[in-house]
Amino acid sequence: MRRETSTWIGLWEQRAREMGFDSDPHRRATAQSEYAAAHRAQQLLGSRWGGGGSPVLRGLRDGGVIELLGGPAAHPFLPLLQPDFVPVALELGLADSAWRLGTRPRGIWSPECGYSPGLAAQFEAAGVGHFVVDEQTVRDAGGHPHGAWQISGTSVLAVPRDLDVTNLVWSSRSGYPAAGAYRDFHAREDLTGIRLWSITEPDVGIEHKAPYDPAAAATQLDRDVAHFVEAVQARLAHAHEVTGAPGLVVAAYDTELFGHWWHEGPAFLGKAIRALRLAGVQVTTVEKALEQGHVAGELDLGAGSWGAGKDFSVWGGAPVRQIAHENEWLQRRWLDLVARERDAGRMTTRRRDLDQLLTTLFHALSSDWAFLVTRGQSVDYARRRAELHRREFHVLAQLVEDGRRDEALAESSRLAARDGAFPALDARLG
């Protein structure tokens, strides 16, 4: 992975050098900035990040700066998994986190904030103490978003994300990243792929977009940070009015928003955290907030997600019903196959073919494919990926079931060379 990343950074530098010879002063200035950023990334890759991401994240975790939430392997939508397969996804996901980061997480991010009654008991059995859920799911059960809630009949705590604050960043239309001064993710220069334009206005062609101005973006960023701090303070004051106790605001986002979709996102995070602390707001992790007593009570939590409609339709509705149906049969085939292998005494030692078969299954079950199809984004790609992993699962499963061990191992090696995302995965744990 380090070699591939270094190559990518080298190509980034090369594209910036090419643009540096352009006669347009804005392009030359952008090229200079891009080259400096690429060079800095190469330096970090060879120093702080030289051992990969795990040592950096572990250091921050061990220092109490961050909490690293775990989750089921490959981000499947848990409410639509077979009940007998949920423990498999949880156990292998948490085991992978422990392998990479040295400690098994106590908290998880339930993919897509998906929840259905019964999952809390499975979380508890897996050693999970808390998970993030959508605010609306908690409100539908009669709760509020100003603290965590203990799920009835378990010790597991559901921590609702605060929609009012979250949407200040997350909303694609009104959130901060949509401001006209920020760098446009989609508008790229044809030859180099470098992003030269600001968003300017929504839904306008590249010919109507203004050149990206870092100074204007920095000014916009300062305004947005100030607004965010004021919004958090107001939300905390409201929480105190509602509960009579110090409030909790959980602002939860997908990581790739910061720096990928939103170029200025990492700078926003850094400035916002510092500004909140200067304003007297305690910025902490979910785990520490729970230790401080931010638990509002007990709830009999119902089903929900953060998807459109706050239900399961994004991952199981009409446009993706076939994907959901095929996923069900994939899980059933795995459960039947592994039960037969275990009963036959063929799982006393680690099996590379079964490890890869389970890895391929996880890839097929990722919630991203159905999400993209339902949202109408890269639909053909999403369907191809889902079908690819399904087909590869069935091919390998058939080899295992037929007892063609050498062929199964060869196929496993071929698949692992391309998408061996979980090198420490041991199918016996599932």
C-alpha cells in the first residue's frame, strides 16, 4: 500500500509540474500550491506515516485524544442481515480493529446508523457498550438527542447524533461545504485533473465558475467556524433547558467528507475544535462523555437509520430489492457451508479458502452498493461491483463444497491478491 501511495503522490507532483509551465497566472499559482501539498504528503509518508496509519491512530487513541469506534466488517447494513450472521460480521470487524489497533473497541458505528430491535442484545454479546444512532430513531421512541439512552433489557447505550448541528456540515445543499468560495470537487482541469475552480453557485457549468481563491476560502472558513461554535453553544443551552443538566451534542460525519469531498474540511475540523475549546465548550469522545454521566435514561428503541425516510428503504427498497434478496442467499449459503465444514472436523486449523470466502462475502454485503443505486450515483458501477463479489463468492463456495481443495486455494489466492482487505481474518471466529 505504501508503494502505491508513493506512486500516486509522485504522479500528483508530476501533474503539478506540468501545469506550472502554463501561461495563466492562476494556473501557475495553483500548480505551485499543489506541488507543495504533494511534496509535504510525500514527506509525511516517509516520516510520521511511515509505518502506516495504525501507529498514528493508536498513539492518538492511547493519549486519550480520540476514540476509535469499531463496527462490523466491510460496513454491511445490520438490520437487513440474517440474525445468525450478525455475530459473524460484528466479531470479525471487531477482531480486525483489535489486530490493527491493539485494542478491541467498546463502541461501534452501526453502518448507516441502522438499528432494529434485537441488535442491542447482539451488540452486548459481542462486548459492545455503546453505538451511534440517528436522532430521529431516538425521538420516535420518545427520547431526545441531548444524552445517551440505555436500551431496555441490556446495558448497551445508544448515542444519538444531533441533527441540527450535524446538518450544518452534512447537508449537501445548505451545509458549509456548499459555500461558493470553497473548492469545487467535481470541476477538474482536463489534462491534469487538478481542481481549479470554486463552487461559485450550485448546478452551474464549469464555464460559469470562478477561479478558486484560497484567501476567499479561508475567509469563508473562519465565518463557518464562528457560526458552528455559536450553534453548538446554543444547542447546549437548549439541552440544559430541556433536561436541567449539562447537555451533550454529538456531531457525526463520514470521514471522507473532510479533505476528499470538502477540500477545506480538515482545516475546518482543526479550527472548530480549537475555537470550541476557547469558547469554553468541552470537546471530548463519546466514551468519555458517557463516563461523565451523559445518560438520559432507558428507551425501548425501535427501528431506524439515517437514510431517506429514516427507514430501511435505501438498502432494501424497490430499486435494490434484488441486491437485498441476493445478499440474503449469500449469507444462508455461508452459514450452511461453514456448519458442514465444522461438523466434518475440517475447521480445526485456519483455512485460507474459507478466510477468503468470508472476505468476499463481506465485500458483497457492503451497504455502499445499494446506497449508490438508490441514490442514482454510479449505478452501473455499484451493480457491477455487487454482482462481481456475488459471482466470485459462489464460484469459490462451489469449489469448497465439491472438495476441490487445490482449486479453491488457487482461487482464494487470486482473489486475495486483488481485494484481501482483511489479512488477519480467521473464518473460524465466525
